[in-house]
Amino acid sequence: MTIGKMQTFAKLRSAGDSTIGERRQMLESHLQDVQAEVVAMQKAAAALQVKIDYYRELEARQDG
């Protein structure tokens, strides 16, 4: 969540219970963003692992 959105959330919290729904929506939106980032990081990690495995194989060929 950006600093600006955190500030907005804090203002809404200060405004009281009438903003509960809006705050929940902000949190749900942030959760979706975080989940998308996790998926992207998992894909990047998998790609890195493939490359690492490839380089280990190359090293093993040089040593063997």
C-alpha cells in the first residue's frame, strides 16, 4: 500500500465507524495487489531456479 493510501486509510479510521466499509474495501484491494505480487515473485523464483540448475549442470560438465 502506498504512503498516500495509508494516509487515506488513517484519515478514514479517524473519521469513525461510518468509514468501515470503505476501509474494508481498501484492505481487500490491497490484498489483491499483494497476492498478484506473490504470484509474480513465485514465477520469477521458478525462472531463477531453472537458470541456476542450468549453470550447475554446465559447471558439472566442466569438472567432470
